[in-house]
Amino acid sequence: MRSPASDFDANALVIEFWRLMATNDFHAVGAVLAQEFTLEWPQSGELIRGARNFALLNAEYPAHGPWRFTINQIVAQGETVVSYQPEVPLTRK
């Protein structure tokens, strides 16, 4: 019998994350974030803790129109996944 941890598919999780982000329902994204989720932006020193704060940050960002995402590549190995998205302009398209 396989343990629940062995059923974890990190690649599928990242794909679902970006699918949910594309809906612009940022609170729905919380369904795929860990309870202890933390986002660190080292270039600015910002630290966003929790799915609710992540959702609020994205929902209240001062841009025009819905967010659009272009994921160029997803690389997965075991529980490590990297998604590549080109630089995002400051305005929504």
C-alpha cells in the first residue's frame, strides 16, 4: 500500500497553481498552498505569509484588467518543480 506522501505529484500541483492563478480568483489558489505557505521576494525584502495574504496581495495589486500568465516551461523532478514565466509587465493586459 502506498502512503499519501508517495501519491504527491508536485508537477500536477504547480500546473494546478497556474491554472487557478489564470482564473484571477486568487483566494481559490489557497486550495493548493500549504498551510504554512510563505512567499519571499529577496530583491525587495518582502515576506508574504499565508494563503489569505497571498490572495489579498494579488487581488489588490494596482494594475488594470485581469492577470494573464504565460508559462514557458515547467521542469519537475520528484518533489522539486520550477516554472518559468517571462518578466511580467507592471500593468495587466
